Amino acid sequence: MIRLWNGTNTDELGVISRQEVRAFDRWAIEQMHIPGVVLMENAGRGAAECLLGKLEKKPSNHVVIFCGSGNNGGDGFVIARHLANSGVRTSVILCGRPERIGTDAKLHLEIIEAMGLEIRSLQRTVGIHKQVKAFTEKTDWIVDALLGTGLEGTLGEETAELITSINAAGKPILAVDIPSGLDCDEGIPLPVCIEATVTVTFAALKRGFVQCPESRRATGEVYTASIGITPTLWKQQTKLP
């Protein structure tokens, strides 16, 4: 299920912090016995469905997905598969170190590799801005699947340059769970962040979205997508407020 946050339904959609995201995921996997790879599948499918609703109805749609090496990148791999299954030309850009890709994300990467989807790697030794411009010059949408809610501290110089270059491409952007570079709890850039047209966040709104109204400049429209289980049940079972 995908639901639009209209500003008046915050309580219905729920709000969770960075720490609560981690606890909720752990509970879903360990107590509810939902494998992480299934949670990732559900999240990515929801984001893909939202983007399919935004794309113009034309046969030449092209989407470029920038994927990090964490779970956010794994969501991006799932999105790529569902878009390709719907006839959308999809290009995946690997932006993290391959050896850091976790087990769940790696499985979804192997699937799109077996499908023969276009997968390219960002070269850190070459001008990042030039590469991003080449990747996105003829695309219709960009998907930001670089960094998730776990980000704390300050972005590294190369990552900040990558985010700035993606923003400079001038294309509509869908952010996966949270715009990369935006602090989950504070709703502020660290020090830059993706400026999305649409954000599809998972399970519930993130605290920073609600706490900092200026975060809407980064998130654009915000939708929540189910990952197959609700934080409401988690809070009931763990007796959280």
C-alpha cells in the first residue's frame, strides 16, 4: 500500500526515528521471521509502483538508478527489476564499493545481473560531475538509492559532490526512503542532500520530515510504502508509546 502524506494524516501514517527504524527492522526479522531480503523486496516494489504512476505513458521511458552499497542500494536493485518488468529502460549505477554490498542487497543485484539489465560503475578516479551528466543526459527520471536513514555525521567530499551533481542534472528525482544526505531525525542536510521531486519512505514517516518543515524542499511529495508489516504492531508488542 502506498499513501500520500498530505500534512493532515501524520498520525495515521506514523512517525519513527533512526533508532526506531533499526529496532523495527530487527524485530521484523528476528521476531516476525520475515527475511531481510523480503522486506527489501516489498520496499523496492512499493517505490517502483509509485514511480510507474509518475512516468509519462510513452514507450521510451528511461530511468537511471544511483545505488549505494547498503540496503538503500538493495532497494534500488529491486526497483530496477520491477521497472524493467514494466517495460521501462533502466540503468543502474553502482556508486559504492562492491565488497561492501550486504547479503540481501547482493541477491537482488545478482537477479538484475542475470536479467541482463544495464549496470555501470561510478569511477572515483574520473570527474564525478562529468560522469553523472553523461549518465543522466537523456533520462526521464533519476532514482536516488544511495544512502538511507542510518546516515549520521557529515558526508564525505566525494559523496557530497555526487549528490550535488545529481541535483544539477535537472531531472525529476525519486528518493528511496529518505533523500540521501538528509538527517533522519533532524531533517537537515549533512551538509548537502538530494533535492527530490518525490520521496517514497518505508513503513512510516521519518522524524525529520515532521520536525523540520523545511525538509519538504528536499523530500518533495512524500509517500509511505508498506514493507509487509506495520510499526503499529511492533509498538503494540513491545509496548511502545
